[in-house]
Amino acid sequence: MCQSCHVRADSTYRTARPGGTVGTSGEGAAGLTTHAPQAAHTVTLPGSLDEAVAALAAMPTAVPVAGGTDLMAAVNSGLLRPAALVGLGRINEIRGWQYQDGAALLGAGLTHARMGRPDFAAPTGDALPVLAALEASLVIAGPGGERREMPIGRLLAGLDMLRPGELIGYVRVPLLHAPQTFLKATGRTGPSRAIASVAVVLDPARRSVRCAVGAVAPMPLRPFDAERWVSSIIDWDGERTLAPDVLAAFGDYVATACIPDPPPAQSALDGTEPGTLPPAVLHLRRTVSTLARRALGRALA
Ligand SMILES: Cc1cc2nc3c(=O)[nH]c(=O)nc-3n(C[C@H](O)[C@H](O)[C@H](O)COP(=O)(O)OP(=O)(O)OC[C@H]3O[C@@H](n4cnc5c(N)ncnc54)[C@H](O)[C@@H]3O)c2cc1C
């Protein structure tokens, strides 16, 4: 059972077969046992990616569920009322990873625990900023066995969306053979959601530093100007080190790009001095600055 939700799916998962559909409403021991009145009435457990896409196409109101960490929290809090669920837990083809044409192809169902210690990404922590900084791409499965590939940045920026019935099948991560750093700040000790996170990736072949900032906005942010500036002053053929004041300037550049000063009209609304941020936002900006400075310093060390 997921730690953060209150749904027991044990009896369902013992009795359902791959490709089968499980009724969950008033079916006794064979059905999904749930304490969540908003839970879906149908759970389908396909055995392949194409079966999952077909199930979604057949039930346009169905929602895919992988580990359920986010989804069941939303169901239990009443924010989401899916009419049906398509469980992805039995699709073996998306639970692994492999090297392919200079990239690592990660299944959408691959967990950090199964990944072990791969050499292409941070083994723990929030994946989206890392994948954004790595400029990974998504392999998307669609109806009729169709596959299309999309840079992850397009999805994160809202320039492209998953179409009805589509599922993310794999994530393709280029192998850069260069240092990568991920740092996050949380509100308490131990594993928890980030209040801010920064991923920094060195790409010596393109002589570029890439950076993505997570948690301060609904999607990871890429501070392109800060990336270009710092990339232009690194001696890529030499020692690749930067002085502490340059690292600090990079941190401030990233933080100000991601958490900009408010426009004068916003200050009038907030009742703050023109051009100043509320203390909590200023603190967040300082946190991002520190994370970015340290992340780049460690990547270059
Ligand atoms: C209390 C709590 C603490 C958390 N702490 C952290 C943390 O420290 N670090 C961190 O990185 N994350 C954290 N998270 C976030 C969560 O663990 C991640 O978002 C995780 O990736 C969710 O994975 P899941 O398999 O459980 O997704 P699910 O909850 O099953 O699905 C999430 C969403 O993705 C959709 N979806 C699932 N699979 C696919 C697919 N193949 N194609 C298209 N759409 C799909 C679902 O429909 C749903 O909308 C936390 C969440 C909670 C509730």
C-alpha cells in the first residue's frame, strides 16, 4: 500500500489478470477495497503498453495510475474523482531501462529503487528538473501502436500535450559522460517534497552548462540567459574551475531569473515597496541562489 494514500488494492491485485478489468463497486472480496468514497469504479490492469493505450482509448474518462503516490493523494483529498483507473504496474516493458544509441532509455514505470546506481542521473530526488536539465525526450505511446518522441521541455512548457489515449512509455536520456549535480532544499529533515531544487548538467561536447530549477513553479524552469553567460566564461579546454564570486553571481542570476522582482503594479496590490518581494519569497530566492551556486561548484569540482 502506498504510504500517502488510504486505498488497499491487495485483493484486487491478487485476483486480477493482466489485460483484465476489475469491477470495484460492491463486489466483495474480489473488488478493490477502499476507504475513499471518490475512488474509481473500474480498475483495468493491462499487461502491455498497447493494451493500456487501448484501455484509455476505450474509456476516455479513465486515468492512468503508476505508483499512485500523487494520484491517490488527490483522490483521497477529493480533488480528483476518476471514473476509471488504468493501472500500469503490470506492464513489464516499462519497468526496466537499457542503453540505446548513446542514450539511456528509461521505462515510465521504472522506480528509483529499481534503477540502483545508474550513471546518467541522480539516483534519488526529484526527477523532473534533472530530466529538464539533461534535455531528455519522451517516447509517447498512442493508439494503434503509434510511437512519437517529444523533447521533455515542450511538455513542461505546455507547448505540446499528451493527446487523449496517449501514455508516456519511456524517457530517453542522452549520455553526456560529464558531471551532473542535483540539490534540493526541504522544509524538514528526511525524505520530503522540495521547497526548491536545482539540477546542473555539464555538456562538454556543446560547451554548455544546463540548469533547471524545480519546485518554485508548477514546472521546472530553465534560466537560459544564466546558462549562456556561465557557459561562455568556463575554460572548457582547461581546468573548468570558477572563482567563488563567479559561482555566487551564477547563483544570483539563476535565482533572479526564476523568481523575478515583481512588476510595480503587483507591488501596489501586495502593499510592498515597489520592486521588493515579500520576505518568504526573498528567502526562497536566496535558497535557489545557494543551491545553484553549490550545484555548479560541485559539478565543476
Ligand atoms: C507526501 C508526498 C511526498 C512526496 N515527496 C517527493 C519527493 O521527495 N521527491 C519527489 O521527487 N517526489 C515526491 N513526491 C511526488 C511523487 O512521489 C512523484 O510525483 C512520483 O513521481 C509519483 O509517481 P507515481 O508512480 O506514484 O505516480 P502516480 O501518482 O501514479 O501518477 C502521477 C500522475 O501521472 C499520471 N501518469 C502516471 N503514469 C503515466 C504515464 N506512463 N503516462 C502518462 N501519465 C502518467 C497519472 O495519471 C497521474 O496524473 C511526493 C508526493 C507526495 C504525495
